[in-house]
Amino acid sequence: MHELTLAEIARGLADKSFSSEELTGALLARVKQIDPQINSFISVTEELALGQARAADARRAAGETGALLGAPIAHKDLFCTLGVRTSCGSKMLDNFKAPYDATVVAKLAEAGMVTLGKTNMDEFAMGSANESSHYGAVKNPWNLEHVPGGSSGGSAAAVAARLLPATTGTDTGGSIRQPAALTNLTGLKPTYGRVSRWGMIAYASSLDQGGPLARTAEDCALLLQGMAGFDAKDSTSIDEPVPDYSAALNGSLQGLRIGLPKEYFGAGLDPRIAELVQASVKELEKLGAVVKEISLPNMQHAIPAYYVIAPAEASSNLSRFDGVRFGYRCEEPKDLTDLYKRSRGEGFGAEVQRRIMVGTYALSAGYYDAYYVKAQQIRRLIKNDFMAAFNDVDLILGPTTPNPAWKLGAKSSDPVAAYLEDVYTITANLAGLPGLSMPAGFVDGLPVGVQLLAPYFQEGRLLNVAHRYQQVTDWHTRAPNGF
Ligand code: GLN
């Protein structure tokens, strides 16, 4: 049963091939058996899951239908989940049980989804390798010596290892798309404001966005349908109607204009990945797409701008974890200053501390104009580049990452080397645009992703193109050896 996609599970539950309780029991057993190898879960919520599964079976017996009713999910451990530890991958929140459900968690539960647990992640979603978690590194099921990507590395590894068909993630600078690429999944970062951030522990509020990770575009469509929508509790949520994403999957690609930014194919990109990207372009051309070269001239400034803006917002968001109002408190503080210093010094890991310091510096009087304001100006230029490009093309295509998954530990002593891996993903966050990564081949046995970017609220278009591509390719169906 663990090999079924979400769409197949929906059919199996509808035609009563199995019950949600049977499915849930089988997957929980598999999580227990397999997960020690990859460490993708921080918490397994067995009782919650079995209760939800029985309730879903009862709803179905009473005549209710719905693709997600009784289907399994696991949430990245920064979505608040009522009564369940919500750690954000940090010692700071190791004993935090959320007193409410995040909107995403509540919406998916109302649709009848069964929560198997909470997935491992980089501490406070800062990272690209899932090595900064307080709960240990996550391993890539495609090669256990390699990282799965981050920060939603647990969400990605769990699906790649066929522990369950789909998970939630969040993407501030690539944390859905990059781990999806590195583990052979389809991952979608929606338009900023499409999915409610309420109850998501904030990293960088103007960039954070929740979204689905699954094996297929078809499954991402089902999950996004359940996650998206206006939420009055999130002041940046946008009141736009939610289209029927599944209905749009089969649309024709005839005449679709795809732009390839010339800046994407320069130094730094593994040439074997460049070849696979070109091969994916050929497939889309066969389906009717028309390809042209475009330019995103300010792309080179994106990493420096992002690594000012994101830490600046993080330094502000994380100030609440002071051992008094929220979070870990040190033993026997001498006085108030000692309490603050040691609680934060002991509760936060090295990468989080580094970013708080960078962010605080960038926001301080005297440096604010030189760094923070400058970065915001670059952000606008990057958005303008995209708006100009989307006058000529419907979609932008390129690699998701410049390299395949690297070895555990290979970049942990050099944070900038890891930051450079975000070069293709962070521009979408800076501009607020939707982006999707889909499986497009292998290099040295490790998966490679192709990224598609679209204008605001065109998630349906991204899913449509990925679905059509997945009907003529089989990369996304391949499973890692032993899983
Ligand atoms: N790798 C990026 C960072 O470390 C993105 C993380 C994310 O999207 N949450 O900030």
C-alpha cells in the first residue's frame, strides 16, 4: 500500500479496496520500520492518526466523499498542531506543544486527512541540507551518505522513501523545491498569500509560504486544493478564488511560451544538469510549447539580497524566544541578563545564531540604509525583471539547483557554499511568485529537478505543465533502491 500515490489512495478509499484505518496502520508500521534509517520524522502521532482514520471511515460510511478523506499526511514540524510537539527542529521549542492548529493543518484535517506525524527540518527552516536540526540530520533515501536538501528535508525524505504519499513543507528561499529536486519529488511553492501562514512558526515573514510535496503534479494539485484559500487570520493572505487545480491538469500546451533565462546556464551549473534541463525542454516542445531565450539581469544580486532580508526578518521574529515569553529556559540563571543570554545561547544552534547576528547588524542604526534598504531595492529590481519577462513568455524554466545532493557534512563548515545552492530558487520568494520543481533525470544515481516559474496565482498552469510532462516521462515514478 505504501507505493500508492495520493490519487490512487483516493480511488482505493472511494471504491472500498481498503479503509483509512487499514492504510494508516500499514503506513505507521512502515514508518516505525524504515524511518530509523533516514530520520525523517521528529514525532509520530500514532493515536491521533488512528483516531482520525476511524473518523474518516465513519464519514465515508455516512456518505461523505472527497479525495483527501482518509488519506495520510505529515506536516513539517513548524506547522502548529494542537496538543502535539511543534519543535521547528530546535532545542528552543523541544517541549512546545502547540495550543492550536495552524490553518493548513486545520483545513487538511477538516478535509479528512490523517496526520501521521511531524517531519524533521533544519532548525527554524534555516538551511539547505537538513543538517542543522536539533533532532539530527536527515538522510537522502537515494544515497544515505547524501543530504536530502532542506529545510523541508524530512518532508521530502519521508515521501521519497515511500513512508507516505505526501507532506507539507514551507519555502522561504527554496525549502520545498530544493529538497523535492534532490529526492525526486514534485514540490510546489505557491504565490505569496495563496496559503495561510497562520500557525506556521515564522522564519522570514515576507518570504515564507507553505505548500505540498508529493511524487506527482496530480497529487500536488489535490493537496494544494486543500491548503489554499483566504484566511482572515493571516493579514497577508489574499482573497482570490481558488480554482479547481485537478481540472486544469490536462490542458493543452500548444503554443505555451517558455522562457529560458540566459543567466541560468552560466558557470556554477553542473553541465550534466544543464543537459537534463535541455532534454526536458525538448519534451515540452514535443507537447507544443515554444521556447525562447530571456534575461533576468538582476539575478546575480539575489543571494546577497536574500541573505540580508531573510536574516533581518528572522532576527525580529526570533526575538520572542527569550526563555521568558517563549522557549527553552536555562538552568539557574544568575540574573535577568544571564537568563536571556544563556537561554538563547543554549536553545539556538549555530546557524540560527549566525543569522540572528547578521540580521540584527543589518537592521541596526547606521547600517540599515547600507544593507537592508539596499536589499529591498534589489528585491524590487528582481520583481521588475520577472514582470518584464512575463510580458513575453507564459512560464520560465531552468534547473532547480546547480548541483545534485551533496555528501552529508560536505558544506556544513562553509555556510556560504550552501547559500550558493539557492541561486535558482530564492528569486521566486523575493518576487512572491509561484514555483514548482519536478523530477527530470539523474546524475550519478542522484535525482535532478527542473524548476518552472509562473506569474502570480498561476499554480494551475505550473501543475498542468508538470502533469503533461509526467505523462510522457517516467522519472517521477522511479523509487530509490531498498525503499
Ligand atoms: N536555504 C535557504 C535558507 O537557508 C532557504 C530556506 C527555506 O526556504 N526555508 O534560508
